[in-house]
Amino acid sequence: MEVSEKEEYVRVSLKLPVLVGDSRVKPVGPKVHPAKPPVDWHIKSKLTVLRTGTVRVEFSLRAKKLTSGQPKRQAYTPAKKLKGIDKFHFLRDEAYPTPTDGAARINNVNQSLVSKWVKDEKRLRERAKGGGWYSLRRAYFVRGRFPQLERALFKEYSVARAKGLRIGRRWLRAKAKVIAKNKPAYSRFTTSDGWVTNFLARHYLRFRCKSNQKTLSTEERLPRIKRWHARLKRRLKDRSGDVQLHPKRGRYLPENRYNVDQPKQTICFRGTGARISQAEKDAYDKRVIVRWQPKAYYDQALCAEWCLLDFQVDAGSKKVLFCDNLHGHTTDAFAAALENSNTERHLLPTEVTDEIHVVDQGVGAAVKRECGVVQDEYLALLPDNLEKWTSGFNVCQRRVLIAEWVGEAIERVFNRMDMVNLFVRTGQGLARDGSTDDAVKLFGVQDYCFVDADGNVAITERAKPQAVIEIVPSNLEEVQVDNAEENVEGSIMVPSENPNTVFTEQELDEAEDVIASDMLAEEEEAENSDAESSDDEGEEEIFTVDEKLGVIKNVKGTRYFWVKWKGHPASANSWEPEIRLPPLLVKKRLAAKK
């Protein structure tokens, strides 16, 4: 095949064998289709039978004049228009018979556009002198009749999009009517389709495809997310059903936490599946499961079938399945079917799955993109695959191919992405002891903090140094140290009144358990060291910073000690940062602990 290509002409010569003696020229072999050109073409062909028994087919392709107009209007930049004007002047100076037609064909536009550009040449040249590079490459739009109204509307649009609200034509019309209401200057303003289209073009706005029905911003949906995390934490500490809690993970181990989209992937085709041949069923990819439903929707019956047949896990240890709020997931039949595999259901809250659903953290989008990549690889594998996919395959072959593409795409994505990290980032991998709280990173949320089931700020939020230090210097008084030689600081700070602890009873109970174990360990060390015991007695006459009482606690890199204040009841005990305590005493306590 010989191809010679210019600006507007393409000539293709093919040599194909023919049947000698046949009155009609019949090429033998596969049909050859030239690639579809990007524009409309006039095609002329010439057939010549050669002595060698072959036929030469010559195609002469000429760009078709776009005199009928474009199917979709296009805006041209001033730079594009000036380029067409310059080409027009060049052809005219070279005595070209039809310079307008030549400039139109070179720029692939209509002749009428070139004529309009030539008439408007003076204004375009002035814009080129004063507008600069940016203005030449920016399409020109007619200024609206109500610029102040459009500026106010664009400001409202920017605020709404910053909140994450979905914007459409109906929203723009309604908001414009509110702005123009009871204002005489806008009495002739109408929200027509043409005005909305021009408004979008003037402000360079593009609508995306409709994806969901969420109308609340992330900040407004955040309390619902926090309550869901609080309920999950409470469930991790639940001992019902004679479940032995893991000291760190709680009720469910990481390998026993499943997302409804995580097990073996399922494809639901439209139909009943009653007349599907066994050969087609055997040809489906083994990495996916194929199900049937008249509307390709997971209804109550199909969800229950999925639990019994597809969700095949070991029924040994306790497991949890995080589900959407589909109707099929919320039924009692679905929960009862999960009991066969010793699995509990934990529903995700409605309208917040974008933040806490694992599949919405880029997994679903990655699978869709990878499906397109796998499809492109298949179509480019053999020359006739594209023709087969467009017109040659029946519906059975298409289903087999789709199942294969989806299985390959899912395998690639799962091998590339860290699914365990996605569970932790969304909060589905929370630990009982709070060790994974800092790893929760929700999309679009900064400085995420946890709350309890009632919406109150949880301990992990109050454990920040700014919230822990409740005793300010104005509430403290100096107390002289009896033994000044041992304490080089000379004085210590104690509260004038009983300090109010900022920790809950639950944390105090946990602290007491650790305190008791530390007291027992240090008492054993004290029996082997009389010198350490004598030093401790002198200090405890003043007050006790007792690592028998208090465990060292690290909060954001700051060490805290559990302090027992002299002359105050046990309810006054509190956590105090190291900076508030006598350095010599802290040093001795740390040395004694080592």
C-alpha cells in the first residue's frame, strides 16, 4: 500500500488479486477498509486490471467543502482568525484565483467565516496589539446584557461549589430569578436556554455528568460520619456472644473485616438467565461471578442469594461485613443469611459513602479505567477485533468478553492498590485501643476528630495538650520545699483548689489498671534498693509525682505524668505535662523506673 498525504488530498493505491476471465472485477482476499478520515470526503476510485492478474484500485480523496455548516457550533480564538486572514492575503498576493476558498480549505472552515474575519480584520488587529498573548488565545464571547447580574450569579455559583453542592441549569435559573426579583433594571431579563448556554460559555463553565443526589456539603455530613465511627468503636469493645476480644483489634481481626464490594466480584446482567447455554457459562472468567436480574439490579432476593452462594468465608471466628444502605442489605433475610458464616452486618450511613466507603476511595474509578485499558488492548491485538466487537459478535460472546475484561481489570487494580490502607483511612479498620485513630484520613476533611455516640468530643480529641492543661498559673500557689538541697528548683507549683480533671471515668479506670501494674513492679524494685526508697520518702512529704501512680503518656510528642497532689483527695489526681513539673524530680523518677 502506497500512501501520499498532503494538506487536503490522500491517494491510496492497492493491489489485489482477481479471478482471470471474470467479467466483473472481484478482489480475492480480505476486504481492505481505509481509515475513516476526520472530516467529510469526496471519494473517487479507479480500477485497472494489470497483465499480472491483479487489479490496481486508486482512491482519490478530496476534502469536502463545509458549505452546509458544522453540526455543532465552534468558537475560534482571535489567533485562529488572524491566521486565516494572513493566509487569505498570501493567496491573494500570489494571484490565487479564489483566495477565500483556499484560506477556508487550509483552515478547514467555511468560506463565509473567512469573509467575516476579513471584514473584521481592523478590530482583530487592534485586539492583537493591546490584548497580549492570553487574549489572542481566548475565544471571544458576546458580552451579556446584564453583566452585574451575571457577576452576582457567578459569585453565588463559586460559593455553592466551594461547599460541594451540585449545580445545574435549573439551579442557575432559580438563583438568577432571585437576584433579578423586584429590581426594575432587570425587568426584561429572562432565563432562557440560550441565556444559560451563553452564561456558561462566558464564564468557561462545564457541567459534569450527574453522579449522585447528595445535596449536603462534607462539613454538614461530618457529624453523621463521626457518630458511625463512634458506634463502630463501641461495637469493637462488645463482648456479647462469648466473643474473646483481641487486646488491640477488639471484636474483629483485620482479616475478618469485609466490604460488600471486596469479596469475589459479581457482574449482574439484565435478563433471567434461563436460556443461557452451559458452554457460555463455562466460558465466563473464573475471577468473577455472573448473576442475572430482569433489571440488572440487586434486589432483596439477589442480595440474599449473594450471601448464601457468593459470600463464601470460613464460619470459624467472628466477622463483620460493611454494607451499603440498599434495601436488600437492610432486610432481616440478609442478616439471617450472614449468620450461616458467623458474620455480623454493619451498615454504612446514607449519603456519606463518598468519604467512608472503600470502593469510593478511587477503587471503583480505577476499575472502570482499567476496564477501558483492557478493552483497548484486546481491540489492538488483532486487526479484525474492532470490526468483530462493533458488528461481528453476538450477545453471548459480548458477555464472555465483558466478564474477562472486568476480571483482568480487578486483578490489576487489587495488585496495585493497598486495600488494607484504604480500610484504615476510611475508619473501617479502627482498632479497639485507638492506635489507628490518627491514620483515619477522610477526603476533604482536615484535623478529623472522633466523638462518642451522642456527638460529644471523644477522649482522643481532649488528649491534645491544649485541652489537657486546665490548671493555669493564676490557680497555683508556691510551696517552699523542706529539703532544698535535693530539689535545686527550690519550689514547686501545687493547685490552691482541687483541680477538675478533664478526663472521663473510662480513661481513669484504664489508667488505674496500668497504675496498679506499675506500682507492683516498682515496689519489687524498691525492695532491692534501700537508697531509692529513702529518696522517695523525702520527696513524697512534699507531693507525689508518682510513676507508681502515673504512667508516662505521650500525646503529640509531649510526655505527661499522672500526678497526686499533696493535701487533696484522689479525685484531684490529674495528668500534667513534663514542663510543669520539677526537672530534678522527673529525672529521678525516670532513672528509678529504668
